[in-house]
Amino acid sequence: MKILITGGAGFIGSQLGRFLSNKHDIFSLDNLSYGNLENLRHKGSTFSEFIKCDIRDDNFHEFCKGMDVVVHLAGIAPLPESQINPVNAYDNNVIGTLNVLESCKKHGVKKVIFSSTSAVYENSKTYPLAEDTGFENPDLIYSMTKLACENLCSSYVKNYDMDITVIRFFNVYGPNQDHLRKQPPLLGYITKCLLENKNPVFYSSGEQKRDYIYVDDVSRLIEKCFENESSQGQIFNACSGNTYSVKEIYELFKKHFGSDLECRFEEPKNFWDKYPSLFEGTYPLKRERIVKEVNKFSLGTYKKATDLLNWSPQVSLSEGIKKCLKEIE
């Protein structure tokens, strides 16, 4: 198959490309605002082509021509950056997705897979989080853009009978996770600190728990979706069905790194202090909303993916961390 991955030079996109490259022709597209060409230089990977392009560009549709599958991963993901510039977040995530869908429709792409997020469940309180149960609408900008994109995908399935699948990613980790961001994902941040021999600072009590899933398990789910017709119009959770606290995760890292570096815990309300513009002006962001986000609990169920696609996660957190460290040795 010929597969186009938007956001292909990012963490998940590059790992997905590596996973699929020995069986399919992989075309990686990225505007490199968050992606990195170094991510594409995997040993043993064979990418057919890298395309530097923004999904909102007028000529984007040209790269969908002749593709069997488009996996749409591109977008703005950091929550504070989305809050700082909501217009840009909606433009990238929603208008960008609309352009992807229109381009796929124009060129008759057989399968589209859209990467959503477990953040759409951010106000839900019934666990484990399931795709087909009702949930309270999110209120943070990033999560709202992703829910808007899900609605677009549903519209194109219903009105044009397009084969589109939505996958809600929980906390995905693995090799090449972006640790250079101003505020990296948790496991990327821990890796960065231990590599630099710096004591990590966590803006929490360390007790809050979330569902983490290894990137290869996500890649297997994506592959199942374009191999199985029963995925059309469906939404699937990409989760492990297990929760781990910050303290538990850090202890696993220390064990596998052979490190005795101690961590420090700070007030959750200060977590986004690297983005001072959020707290300026007449209407600053409420500190209690940051505390709520930091302390958010997440636990998903993948029963639907098991029932329809015969998929379940295979990599434990401990094994996944070891795999990450092996890549940087």
C-alpha cells in the first residue's frame, strides 16, 4: 500500500513510519514546525519520500493523489500553546483537518485515519473511559479542536460514505519522544533530566495516575484499522487499560537508568509558568484550571478494539521504558 503520514517527522509519525516501512510505501509529510528530520533516520527503515508541506497549503491535495491510506497526525498538540494562541490552534487542527478530508475525498483515498486524543474525556468522571459512552464536552482549546475534528470525520462518513477511523490516543510514549519542547511529555522530560544528570521537578504530588501506551502498540492498532473493514466510521481508544503514577514511573526510570537522582515536587498551579502570557491582562487563565488538568486521572478501555479488530496492547510500561533507553544507548 501507499501510505501518507501527515506529521510524519514527529514522534508518533516517525515511529509509525518505521513500523510500517518494511511492508508498505511510506510517504512522510511534515512542515517541520514540531517534527524533526532526525526522527526519520531509523536504522532499517525505508521511507519512499519526505515531503515538506503544511496540511493547510493549497497544493497539499496533490500529495494525496494515488494514496491508499492517509494517516493524519499533524497538528498543534501542546496544551499551553493552544491556550495562548487558540486561533492558530483551530487553524492548524480544524482547518488543517478539513483540508486533509477534502483532499482525500477529491482523490478517492480508500482509508483515512485521524489521530484524536483522550483529552476529549478531560471532564469525564466515569471510568474506564469508553468510546461509546456519553462524556462531558472538553473546555481546553486543544481538546476542543480535536473534538471538532472528530465531528468533521463523522460528517464525511455519513454524508460521503468515506472510510474514516478515529483513534483517541492516550499518553503515548516511546523512542524519539520530543524532550526538546518547552514543556515535554512526562516520559520525555524524565529521559531528558536523567540524560543530563539533572534532578526532575514535578508539578504535582506525584500520586496522580494516567494510562500510558507504548508507541508500537499504537502503530499496530493503526495498521489493524486499515486492514479491517469493520473499522469504518468507528472511534477506538489507544490505551493500555492500566494506570501508573508519576512516582511509579520515575522509580522505573531510575531502576533502568541505574540512577539515584532524587526528584522534587512543586505546586501544580505553577505548571504552566513557562508561559507567562497566559496569566497577563484582564482575563488571565485560572490557576485552578491548571491544577485540575495536572491532577486529571485517565484510564481507558480497549475492549472495542479487541472485539472489532482483535487488538490489545502488548508492551508493559517497564518493558517500554527499557526499549526507550536501549534506543539512546
